[in-house]
Amino acid sequence: MSNETRRPGRHFLQIPGPTPIPERVIAAMARQILDHRGPEFQKLGKRVLSGVRTLFKTEGPVLIYPSSGTGAWEAALTNTLSPGDRVLMVETGQFAVLWKQMVDRLGLRAEVIQTDWRIGADAAEIEAHLRKDKAKAIKAVCVVHNETSTGCLTRLDEVRRAIDAADHPALFMTDSISGLAAADLRHDEWGLDVTISGSQKGLMMPPGLSFTAISEKAIAASKQATLKRSYFSWDDMLAFNADGWWPYTPATGLLYGLDESINLIHEEGFDNVLERHLRLGAAVRAAVRAWGLEVNCRDAKYDSPAVTTVLMPDGHNAESFRKLVLDTFNMSLGTGLNKLAGKAFRIAHLGDTNELTVLGALTGIEMGLELAGVPHKKGGVQAAMAYLTDSVRPATAKAA
Ligand code: PLP
């Protein structure tokens, strides 16, 4: 018998990924494994490969690697670029920092536009940088869509227009690891060349699958690119995926889960899923502001529908606060990353979440602020309730 005291009720997992898994996805994965070279698997393979395209809004291929999102970053760079190639990146936060670190390690040359980590990438700055590249030598523009560390979303449609306005041929790559199925994302319409994601966030699955949507232009670039790749070679994956197969043992159990996750998203209605994320995000920010605390994202244009990063008042440590909330209320909040360590905590509102789970989380935070002696005003939960009540009123009026 363990010495740990039992904690009744469910753990509130309010980190921005991995996110809680719906029972139906758990049940879908609790199955005997099948022959990954057999006809049953082929049906599953074809179904998920086609279903996942609807989430990226693309008619083109989406590759599914048995890897976390970082693997898809590596695949994107090594399949399309050659040693010494120049890459334009925007340091929107910690995940942009990590992607840039990979660019350095692979022998590419990053040119970085800095931000203060409180906004998304600024399209005008990208355009200005590309205009200066008269020789059109920059090969790729890499931007994080939803910067999970800062709670700021980049407007990819604006970045597309900026690249076009500069009349620049660079590939447009985006990391939408925490954006997919939480924020508006249109791979084809926005002319994205490589869009990367992962299973453990908006898709409400365990970690372990990465996704890469690729354009014709990116595939053409991969024929010329000379960086070394083997396991992550797009060629092998594309050839096998064409008939519903993988070039090596696929993550069969996770693919069962993916199949169900795609069903859940379409049963709710993809547009409804995105609208729910917007509403829940707005409710969380209403609470934070009513407490008198500061949302890290300083321009509403970049507000993330997936996660809100909250700045702690000076003299109060975000890590001690997170520990108090975990110990007292059995809730995990996201930690502050890199230069936000100790200075911020994050409230996730993505994946399988709704009005009451978000209000539950906010209640735990409001009680935690009181217990931790963090100066704040009462009424954050009330403000979120008021916002959410108003937001569902039209639907209830219709039902009555
Ligand atoms: N990019 C973003 C925006 C992320 O949020 C994460 C993980 O949280 C990553 C990249 C890294 O992905 P993974 O941990 O799945 O390799």
C-alpha cells in the first residue's frame, strides 16, 4: 500500500499540453494491436491520413511520424534545406528559441528578428527583412504559430501577405504544435509550405505523434535539399503513405486514438471547436484582468485561444504559487519557461475543455492567490462567469 494520501476527484491538468484525453480516445486505444502490413491496418492508415488533412485544411499530404513535435521540426529542416542555407526566424518565445537552436545544430544560418516575448511575429518586420534580401538567398521563413510559452499567436495570414509583398520565394514554415485544432489554421489558403503539429495538445491525445503538412513547393525543394536525413526522409514516408502504409512500424495504438480524436472534432463541428477555444480564452483573460494581474500578451491582436500566460506581481514567485496550487487543489498549471521562469504561470484552455473546467481552474487559481498572499482583487471567477453566461445566452434563448 502506498503512503501517499489519496486525492479524490480528478486532477486538473491545466498545462498547455499534454492535455486531458477524452474517454472515447482512451477507449479507442485500449485495443489489441494489429498487423501493420495487413488489410485492417491499411484501412485505418488511409482513414487517418485523409482525416488529418481536414484539420490542416489541406488537400496535400500530411505525414504522421511516431515522434514528438520536435521530430517534425527536424524533418522539416533536413528535408528542404542544404548546409549553410539562410533561414529567417522570429524569436517569439521559448519554442522559437529551441527551433533556432536546432537550425544552428544542423549547420543552417539563422537570421533572427527579436521580440519582447509579449507579441506574435510582426508581419511588417518580416517583410522589411525579406525586402533587404535582394539576392533572394533566404531559403525559409520559420514562425511559431501559437507560442505556447508566451500565450501569443502569430497571424500567419499576415505573414503570408508580407512574404508575397516582398515578392520573396522563401518557403514558409510554421510550428502549429499547440495551434492545431485550437486556433484558425489554413495550410492551403495561407500558402503554408510546411506546417508542423503534435498529438498531445488540441488533438487531445497522448504525446507521441507528430504531423507535417507539406506543399508541392516544399516537396520540390526536398528534391534539391542536401542536408542528411534518413528516418525522417519525406520520400520514404510519402511513398508508403500513398497506399496507407508506413515505411517502418507505425504507432498503431496512437493511430487508433487519432482516428477517434478526428471523429470527436468533426462531431462537435470543427468551427465550433475553434469558436469554443476563442470563448474560453476570452473568459480566462477576463478573470486575470479582474484580479488586477497582467496577461503577458500585450496586444489583443495576438491573444492565444489555447493558453494564457499570466505575469506574477513583482516579489512573488510563480513556481511557489504553482506548487501551492498543486499541493492544495490538485491542479497543474503551466510553468514559466526560460526568461519567464519564476515570473509567470500559464493557464491552458485547449483540447477537451469546457466552460466548467475552465471555471474550476480559475476558482483554484483565485483561492491560490489568496492563500499565497499574492496581491489581487476578488472577482476574477465572477468576471469569467459573466463573460461565459453572456456568450451562451443566444444559444439558450434559441433552445427555450
Ligand atoms: N513547439 C511548440 C509551440 C510547443 O508548444 C512544443 C511543446 O510544448 C514544442 C514545439 C515541442 O514539441 P514536443 O515537446 O512535442 O517535441
